[in-house]
Amino acid sequence: MPISLGSTQLFWLYVLLFAASALACLWSLRAVSRVQHPAVRRGLSWFLLLCGGWAAMHVGYLVSPTDALRYAFYVGGLVVGWAAIGPWLYFCSAYTGRTLHKRSTVRLAAVATFLIVATVKVTNPIHGYYFSTAVATRPFRYLQIVPGVLHWVAMGLAYALAFIGFFMLYELFARVDSNTRPLFVLVGLTGIPIVLDVLSVYHELVLTVTYSPIGVAAFAVGVGYVYFDEFQVIRLTGGTDDPVIVVDDDDRIRECNTQAAAVFPTLSEHLGEPLAAALPDLAAALETDGEKLAITDRGSPRYYTVSTASFYAAAARLGTSITLVDVTAEERYRRELEDRNERLDRFASIVSHDLRNPLQVIAGRLDLAAETGDLSHLEPALRSVDRMHELIDDLLELSREGLSIDETEPVSVPEFARECWTQIPAEGATIVVEPFELIVDADPERLKQVFENLFRNAIEHGHENTLTNGDEDGGEDVTIRVGPLPDARGFYVADDGEGIDPGVRETLFDPGITTTADGTGFGLPIVRTVVEAHGWSITATNGADGGARFEIETGERDAEPVTGE
């Protein structure tokens, strides 16, 4: 039957379309060979190779001179096209940083599924449930394929598996804090031919063949030759849950993932800028060997290890990926362990030094009492026993207060200060709590030690003695004031006594430091230990009226002066 001019043009349009798709897939293999990641390169190469072969089978199906050859090419295309699903999922898994392609059970299931479906397709001449054929004359003469029930089952399974890969890719693109729209479009092109697959059932001008190789060809050309660098970078930044920043050879920021943008909130505004100018602390950390990067997050530091890796296309270096791994828990544990070891060393030193003196007094006085029979020697010995009890109690308290704080609750600082004051023997002393509001997250029992020790220090030294780290009874008529720090940074406890002697200010919080005969020297170390266990800080200075002033910075932002109590 003669073919009209329109039919001839349409015939060659189909041939050229599938031939161009085959050549585009095979041509893109050269570009894919530059992909750095071996598993990504392997999966994508096999996917393009099989899709190119699939498109070539369609060409053979169209141009073959006999129906038998057309039938053979069509079945060959069915098998090759079905085989392409495996490399597609392999590529998607590797590209998105998953491990599905490495699991032996998944591989065995994929091979078994391929063999079962391929066998059904190849044996169609026996059972006839996959498709049947007829000679069609419109839009030109060709071997028409009439899908059977197994065709729709296999196609549904194929599309379901393909969409698993789409989901993995789209999820990855969503995690990247950069413009991934071009790659969204390229991946979407692989699914557009589904529309033609559906139309082929209802419209005689659309041949009953699978058009997926056309979309794959567009994807291959786009990834291999138009957006290759972006394709590489997105795999680096999106294929991990760790913060990743990519810089080019000039150390300018190119891309980052959402995790990096969360760590550095202004990072997206600095794309294209030098790393040293945009993130100087990170740039400095890269220059040090093994130094951890500390970043303040809502008032508390988080710690990261920083590593770099160059990435290439073939032999050309494209840039460097910077990966941050959150090691906050490990670093806090290490620091806590160091603090505990330091406290143990101090504990051992104090025990060996401070307890030796009263023990020597006890031993000497008991010897004298035994030798002379004079029982008056027992009184100094008993005082030394009391002294040892005080030292041991304070040492145990200091050790306990240094433990980390696990449970906290909101505490109103001014109300809590007044409550603690009621537990202090305060004859001749008064307290003034300024009208302010400050809510802190604290362990009330531990915070109580802070106020009680600071109150006792003020009362016991008062106006008669320069403040030292001891427990000697001293002051009278001392006024203690509790109020907020500027900018709601915390609170202070101050008195109107003699103030802090500059000679002892540097060692004021050291355990066992005292200039009084009866002082243990543990009151202020307990205060500092509890404060630091909360993650706060304390400094000692003299107030405007000359008395001692202890400032505790909590980092809270809920403090406000009020007009009245």
C-alpha cells in the first residue's frame, strides 16, 4: 500500500526521534565517565547504556523489513527496557547516599524480579498474555502491539519502581539549600513520556511503544553537558545528614545543604563570597589540625569537627566539600571528664594537705595527755576533730556540687533569693532584693547553695574584715543586695562591706584558700562549681559602694526591671 507524504514524514520522525535518543544516551556515557563517585558512575553508565539500547531496539522495530524481525526487536526492547530499572534504582540509591544498592538481599530480589518478568515477556508467543500483534496501516504500515493483561501488570510494577527512584532524588534536592530547579526539571523529563505511553492506547497516531528512552536522553544530555557541576555538587551536599558547604578553587562558597544553613543562618546570603569573609571562624578552623569548631546555638556552644575533601570531574578539580560533624555530646563529656579529674586532683591535694595538720594536732595532744596525764590536752584535740568534720563535709559538698545537672526547672531569681534568705541566721544583716523579673532553668537544691554561701560570706566578713574565702564570724550591720545585670545577662549578689582585697582576687575561688584560722576555704569554690555546672559563669569584683559584688551570667533573656515588688 503506498504511503502518503504525511505518513512518510511521521514515520521518519519516529525513527529519528528514537535514533537521536539512542545516540544521546550513548554519547552521554563520555560525560558520565567524569563522575567522581564510583557507584554513581557505575549505576548511571549502565542506565544510559541500556536506555540507549532500548531506543535502538525501537529503531530496529520500526525499520525492519519483515514482521518477524519487528517482533524480535520489540521483545528485545521489552527485555532491555525492563533491565534498565535496576541500574536506575542503583544510581538513585548511590547518588542520594543510601545503601540499598549495596545490600545483597536487595540485589538478589532485583535479579529474581528481572528474570521472572523477562521470562514472561520472552515466552509471550507461548501464553499470549503479554501482548498480541496486528498489522496496522495508520498512520503508516507497522506491526501494531496490542497490550495484554500481563503488560499492564509489568508496566505498573515498572512505574512503581521508577517512582521510588524519583522520590529518592526529589527528597535529596529538597535537602539542598540552593537552586535545584534545573535538576528537578531534568529528572521530571524522564517521566513525561508516560503521557505518550497512555495516549498510545487511545490514539492511532501514537504508536504502542514505550517512550521512556526519549526522556532519559534529555536527562542524560542535561546532566552530562549542561548541569554537570551542579549534579556533582548536589550529591556532595545533599547525600548526608551532616552540614556540608562546597567551595570552588578560589575558596568561594558555591553551595550548601539545609543542615549547614541551620548551623550558619546567614550562609545562603553569602553564596559566591570568599569563605574567609563570610565564615571567618570556619576558615580559621580549617587552618588548624584537629581543632574543634565551637558555634554558639541559643546561648550554649555546640562543637564540630571539620573535614575537607576535593572533588573532581575526570582530572579536573572542581572544588572542595567541607563537612561538619556534630561532636557536642562527646566534647561535653570530654570536658566534664577533665573537670572531674581536675576536681579529683584538687580533692586529693586538699585531703593530703589540709587534713594532715589537724591529724598531727590530735596525735601530738593525745601523746602529751598520755605522757603527762593532763586532760587539758584533749580540748585542742577535740577542736581538731571538729575541724576535720568541717573539712570533710565541705569536701563532700564540693565534690557533689561539681556533678553535671540533669534536671532543671524554671526558677524566679528574686523570689528564690528571698526564700534562701529565710534559712540564714542573719542577726545584724539585712537583704534588699531589687524589683526585677528573671526566670532561669536551674536545679533549686544546687542553686540554693549559691545564695546561701554568698550570703554567709557577706555576713561572716561584713565591715570588720576584708573579704577572704573563709568562714570567720565577723561582720555586723551588713546590707546584702540582689539585682539584675545589664541587658538581662543574669544577676548579682553584692554587699556594703569592706570589699575584696586585690591580693586574693585571683585565687578567691580556689579550694582551701583562706586567711582565717577557722575557715575551710570551700564556700566560694562551691559557689563557682554550682554556677559552672549550670553552664553559667561567675566573676568577683568590688561594687560602686566599695563592697564585694559577685556577678553571675546565666545567658537568660527573660529578665526585666519592674516598677514595684
